[in-house]
Amino acid sequence: MRDQRLWTWHVLAGLVILVFLGLHMAIMHLDALLGIFNPAGDHPIAWENVVARAKLGFFTFSYIVLLGAALFHGLYGLRNILFELNPGAGLRKGLNAALTAVGVVMFAFGAWAAWAASALARTL
Amino acid sequence: MLDTKNHPNRLGLWGWLGGGRWGVERYLYTLHRLTGLGLLAYFLLHIIVTSSRAWGSEAWEAAMARVTGSIFVLGEFLVFAAFAFHAVNGVRLVLVELGWAIGKPIEPVYPYRTSVHEQRPLAIGVMVLAGLLVVAGGLDFFLLP
């Protein structure tokens, strides 16, 4: 039952990623074709464009949601692949703990960075 | 994930990579896993590199300077291509899991018909769409200013 619930979250996280990562990829890697959300022109990673996006609350929100969804989707997917090798109960527990720890630490760090970048951009 | 305790993965790594006599969908499954693992590895590094924006423009410029050059451009294009495939194939997997695009259940009357022929158009459509996205990305990465 628990795995069924986690699998449902895995699929739902994938749909969230499809929307927000699709937007992110369009902005960062289809810039010459679409040219969206890069008000300073130039390259999407130019500091002026980074600041302009960080000033918009939507982007801070979308980065944090995408961060959580992608970490869960990716690490749960990795867990499923590793568990197919039938590790023992102890190793399963260790893998669960390690992957959860990686997810929590990376989410905390990435969310802090998105929030701090937004706060910094609003002072500029 | 289903509990595999009583159903050991006898084929091991080859079971992940080899399609055997299964159809093209089986290789899409393998490619889905490979692209997923690649995207996860890139994403963990991406979080660390892009967090430099929190320390201001100098830290950001220094971080970006460390990831410039043709090797990184090629790497980013591969990430874009992996995303394009993983995303549209993921949508296909969700549709199939929900029972869409695999045909309606029929009586098992000889000569038996397989549902593979029902879902094959979806698999082909996924590959065409992923290919178009990769071409658009390639234009943007390598040809357009």
C-alpha cells in the first residue's frame, strides 16, 4: 500500500516536472527560437536575466516546486531500479535512509538558494 | 514499486539493458531508465552550480565561467535531448498505465491478437515528437545566434 501511494506521487511529480521543467528548458535552451523571460536579451544565463527572473515570485515558487518534485521523482526512480536487484532488508533500509537524506539535504540547500537569490534580486 | 522479494530479477543487469524478443517499447523502457539516471546525476550537480546566484553576480559569473566551452555545450544538449525523450515517453507511460491507447479488451479467440499493435502508433508518435524537440534544441544550441 505504501509503495502504491509512493508510485502515485512519483507519477504526479512527473506531471509537475513536465510543466515546470518544460518551461525552464524553453526559457534556457530554446531562447533563440522563443526568447521568453529573458528581458535583458543576450544569453539566458546573463546575470541581468537571472536577476530579472529572480525578482518574479512565480519563478522562485516554480524553482522550489520543481526542486522538490524532481528530487522525489529522480531519487524514488533510482530506489526502484536499485531494489530490483533484491538487496537484503538491511541494505534496503540503508538505501532508503541514504536517498531520503540526499533528497532532504539537496532540497533544503536548493530552496534556500532560490529564496536567497530572490531576496538579493529585490535589493538590486 | 511492487515487492520483488518472491520474484528475483534473474536477468540482473542484462534484464535492464536487453530487449530480447520484446518490441521497440522494451528499448524505450531501457532508454527511459538511462535518460532518467543521466538527468538525476546532472540535476544534483545543477543544484550546486546554480546555487551560486545566491552569493551575487561575481560568484555567478565565476560559476558559469567554470562550465563554458564546447564540451559543456555538447553535454547540455545531451541533457536537453534526454529531457525531451524522458518527458514525452513518460507521458506515454502514464497513458498506457491508465489504460489509454492500448485498445479495448477482447475475447482471447484464436488467432490471438496482441495489444502491442494497438499501442505501437503511440510509441512511434512519441519518438517523432521527441525527435522534433531534439531538432529544435539542436537548432538553438548549434545554429541560431
